[in-house]
Amino acid sequence: MPVRQIVKKEELLECGRIQSIAFVAPWDRMEALKKLDDPEIPRNTTLGFFDQEEKLTACLELPTYQARYQGKVIPITGVGGVASLPEHRKGGAVRRLFTYTLPWMRDQGAVFSCLYPFSHSFYRKFGYELCQLPTAWQVPAESLRHLPCSCQVDMLQPGCDLSPLKQVYEAYLGQCQLAIQREDRHWRELLGKASYKDRRYSYLFSQEGKALSYVVIQAENDGPYSKSGVVRELAWACPQGLREALGFLNRLAAQYGRFRITLPQGTLLPALVDECYDCRPSCHDQPMARVLQAAEAFRLRPLAQGVRCRVAVEDPFLPENTGVFALTGAGDQTQVEQLPLSEEWDLSVDPGTLTQLLLGTLTLEEALCKPQVALRGNAQALEQAFPKATVFLNEYF
């Protein structure tokens, strides 16, 4: 079998070497070996492609998560570390990996798969599609001077009580589509293990014992004498919490000339500063997602009682997703009947666009701008089936 799961230590080390070459990233064999032997570092499932000479030429990793979808918690699988040796590229190794991996992830129970692409067009070939466009706002610290910070501020240290952070996270960010349901290890990774060494600083904002928001800041050098602050995460439980956190950033103007703050799509930072021109937007991370279990994803979406529509999908990698899905609203869930492609349909979409509609990345009207999407009728029911939603995939893999 050219594709198989990697479990031998030497082969896992070789995967690390291949990833180092592919990503032009430093790699140390001894350090990698220590990580493999560390019981506190969880191992992702790793798959590798072997050529006819049994040489490992390409690999990928599959971290698993519990994530939010339609207010419920579902299993998803990330795809990371996709790498191949340059001298063996253009031979179909990565395609063979994904041909094996997509059914494997589905069989493991994942409803969606997500990844951070080097090229969106490349991964569209496997049914992945852009799932969110979070905005990274670059703003001078002085532009936040008018925002108050009158609440209690506590700097957090490694090993701190995580419950206030979890409460703030679950109030908003944790409810977004694809938001990871964090375990303590995810929080430790976010906050960092050595604040002063890593120059990563975390602050909690509260009032009368109630947590309002938190911010995690990473210092970066802009030049010999200037720094900027990269906000790794800013979460708030209420509007006041967002204002207080932004107001606190202004206190750091002596240390940081500017901040880069990544916020969910739809959170308009320029509306909160005196001069909108001070905010410069950019999109650094543009992750992609793919539905693995279409029938289950349809079922979990609430649809008003009695609303009916039919959606046709043809999935060349996952035939289980191919068919005409007859949807009938049943309140908090949807009744789903999967029919042959020869049946009548209202909307025809590819797997990637279906993923965007299921997550709420696109509305029906937006999806219809795509040439591969066709509408025959029943638009009103389809608009109810696919409302806009906020997607915020906030873990990296």
C-alpha cells in the first residue's frame, strides 16, 4: 500500500525532515526526538506516501478537535504538515494521500475537515473551500486613546486559573462556527509556557468579580528601537469587555507603536477609533474547510417546521456525499433523505460551495455568483436553509 499510517519513530523523524525541507524551516533531529519521547505532547495521526522503492516521499498530519457547529459540538479533523520532497513532486503523491485521507477522516467520525493552505486553488481540487476571512487590523496604539479602561486588570501567569478565560471564550468566540472546544493543553499553548522569555503577555479584564474580556499579546521587533504588538487573541463576553481591552492596549503605547489585531469577520474596528484611516486591514490567514459527512451536516442545521428544499451534490472523493438531499424542516434539526442524482433538485453545488453554505460563510445569493452553482427554484426555502453565520477557526495546525 503506497499510503499508510506512520508509527515507527524513524519514519516520524523522516516526516519531520521532509516537512523541514518543504517549509524551509529549521529542524533538529535531537530536538525532534525529545518531542516524540515527551508523553505530554500529544501525537497527531501521521500518514505517509511511499514510492515503489518504499521510500517515504510525502506526508501529512491529522490533528483532531471538537468544534462548534450550529450551537452543537461535533468532531472535526485538521490537516497540517502537508509536505513532499521537491525531487519527487508532480508525481501525484499528495493526491494519493488525500484520496486515502478523506475517506479515513470520514470513517473516524469527523463531520468537517479544515486546513491552512499554501494555495487555495491547489486544495480546491480536493473539495476544500475558503471558510472564513478574518481581518487583521493594524492600528497605532495612540488611536485607541479615547477608549476607557476602568476595570480591574490582572496579568496572567503560566499555571493560572483558566476558568475566567473559558467563560469569556464561550460567551462569544467559542460559539462561532468551527470554534475549537479547547482543552487545557490548548490554553497552555495560547498563553505560552514562559511569558518573559517568549515575550507573550496575557491580561484579564474584570469588574465586580465578573470576567469581561482577555487579551494575549506577542511582542515583535519592527526595528532596532521599535516594537509592535501582535494580538494572538482578543475575546470578550460583552461589548464593554471589547472596549476595555482595546483601551488597555493604549496604555502600552510606550512599548508598542502599533498593534495587529485579528478579529472575526464583521467586527469593524474602524468604527471604534477616532480616525478610520488609522486602521489598515489585511487578511493573513485564510483557512479552508471541507464537509465530510454531508447528510449529518444537513441534519444538524435547524430549519423551520415544514420548510422543504432539495440540494444536489456530486463528490468525486466521497461518494457518500453524492446525491440529491431532500431537506424537511423539523425545528431544531432537519429531516434528511438522500436520493439519487437523477432526482429533481432546487440547487446544485460542488462540495466546496456546499461547505460554505453549511457553515454560513456564503449566503445563497453570494453562492449563486459562482459559475458551478445552479438554481432551479425554491429560493425562499433555500435562503432559510443557509443563513449567514460567523466562522472563526482559531487554532493553527
